[in-house]
Amino acid sequence: MEEMRQIAYTTVLRACGFASLAIFCVLIAMSFVPRSAFQAGGFLSLLMTLVLVLKAREARTKDHRRTEMWLYLPKESRPPQAVAQRMVSTVMRETYLLFARWSAIVSIVMWSIALFFSAVETLV
């Protein structure tokens, strides 16, 4: 079970890493207006949170044999077919929700920074 969690963590981390790279590129492209950059980053992070929550919801019904985690799991470590669907869907759902929580925190931080820049602009 622990090996399944580790593989699930790795696959979701990689996907979130690519999404975070795209968000970072948007932040860099808009860096000349910091408030707008952090608003965009907050929105895109919130969008990533929504996608992760939807993936967590989908994990319950998705065929376990069609998941990336199942493909990376060595054949000798795979659980019996009788319990595999429940185990894989539970591990994937927990992993998606963990990353959704982290993405939501990043979104809140970015929105807070955007609010700070907005307050500073009104003072100046």
C-alpha cells in the first residue's frame, strides 16, 4: 500500500509541477504589474485546485487499470483484482485532495499578495 501511495504522489506531483511551471511563466510575463500578476497566479492556482478536486471525484469510478499509477506499479506489487479498484481509487483520491489542499493554500497566498499590492497602490 505504501508503494502505491509513493507512486501516486510522484505522478500527481509531476502533473502539478508542469501546471505550476505554466503558472510561474504567466507570473513572469506579467511581472511588470505585480498586482495583476498575483491575481492571475491566484486565479490559475484556484483553477488547478478545481481540476484536482474534480480528478479526486473521478478517481472513485475510473478503471484502476487505466491509471498512470497502475502502469508504474510493478506487477508483483499489484493488489489482487478483487480489491485493486477500491485500493487504487482510495489512494488516488487522497493524493489528489492533498495536492488540491496545497494548491488552495498557494492560491490564498497569491490573492493575499495581490490584495497587499492593491492596498499599496491606493496609498501611493
